[in-house]
Amino acid sequence: MGKLYPSLTPTLRAFIAEAPMFFVATAPLAGDGHVNVSPKGGMDTLAVLDDTTVAYLDLIGSGAETIAHLRENGRITLMVCSFTARPKILRLHGTGECVFPDSPDWDRLIGHFGEHPIPRSVVVVSLNRIADSCGFTVPEMTLVSERDLQDQWGARRTGVQLESYMREKNAHSIDGIVARPHQPEEASTALYGR
């Protein structure tokens, strides 16, 4: 039923490309820290970079658990499920790194994704375990549409407003781990163009 892969095969790459959503899981080192699982949507926000590397576009949100955990310990798992007639679950275990807009790698990476008005970082994951499983209990569902509410929310705000929001909401994880580094307001204005 389940299989381990040494790298992302063409079939797995196609499965990832067709996924309307995926899930991200991280955890702090502390045994009493909160494990985080986040659903991610948007078919243009997850990309395969090579046979053992994937990346996803991290958009501004109300928390920054993933960023904090990755900065602390790097551990991450992505999960992609099939909700179509052919069941499958794909788990991508690895080590993640957040690439922020001020990084020299930003321009090279951002082109792998669709245009969204509020990118916060690109999470690059070096895979050390690629495994699928049956997914027989995952329900078959029909995608009605993707939501663009987050993009709409971000498009109504200036760079200064977005930076202020991130300073308030994205500075630390719920366990107090440092998450997103502060950016100068002029950098946010330049990135978000307003």
C-alpha cells in the first residue's frame, strides 16, 4: 500500500502540481510546546524545485508558527491528499528554511509561484523522506473554487500597514519562539508596492 521514494518521480510531481491544497506540520523542540498543522490553499503556491526539494509560498497570516519552528529546529512535514476518485496521501518530510524578501535568493524563488499581493516568505524544504500511503479513508470531494479572500485582504493594505500587522501578529509563536524578523517600513513599502 505505502511506498518510500528516493526522489520525486514524474508521477509524484504531477500529483503535487494538481493538488488544490496541502498541509504543513511543524513543532518546537520543547516537549510541552504546541505542534502546528496548517492547511494551505492555492494550486500556484506549492512547487517542486528538483528531485528532493520543494517550496511553498508563505503568505501573511494571523500567526507565524511555521516560521518560528523552522528557525528553531528546521523540522517540517508537508502532506498532500487526493480528494478525487483515486485516493492517495503523500508525505514529504524534511528540513525547511524560510527565505525572506530581503534574501538574495528571493527573486530566484518567487518566480515559481503565482502572483499574490502579500508574500511573507518562501519556505524551501530539503526532503529526507518521501512516502505515500493509500488514503482510503480520505473523502472524495469536489472543488467548488479557490478562495481569494486573503489576497483581497492584503490588497486593501499599504506596505506600512502590512508591516505593522506582521510586527503585532508574526513576531513570535504562541510558545514565545522568535518568528519573523522585523523589516524596515521602507522595505515593506517597496515589496508590497504601496
